[in-house]
Amino acid sequence: MTLSFARDIQPLFLPFDRDQMRFAFDLWLHADVKTNAEMILQRLELGDMPCDRPWPQEQIALFRKWFEADCPP
């Protein structure tokens, strides 16, 4: 299965996550997340993003797989 930003990645970011990061970029826009994907992945793996709770390892692995596939739309 080919990963999709709209189907697989964007829904991982809750409205609260989006609101908290809007000062820097929009977590619901493919272009913004793709541009910042390496930093986002690092922060997810450190557990300090999203700011209100760490993601389960399955979600981090899904984001990593999307990133390694060159962030498909």
C-alpha cells in the first residue's frame, strides 16, 4: 500500500497539535510537513512532539515510513 499524506499522516495530527504549531508551519498542509519532515520525525522520536503527549511507536513508525518514501502527497 502506498502511503498518502491526506489519508495516513495528516489525521495523526490533532487540531490541538495544528494550533500549537501554526506559528511555525501548518501540520495539515502536505508542503509544510514535507519541508519540515526530518525535524518533525526527530521531535516525534524524542517524544517532545506533539507537545501534549508522545505518539505511540506505531504512529512514529508510520511517519518514518512516509518520510523514507519521500513524503508522498
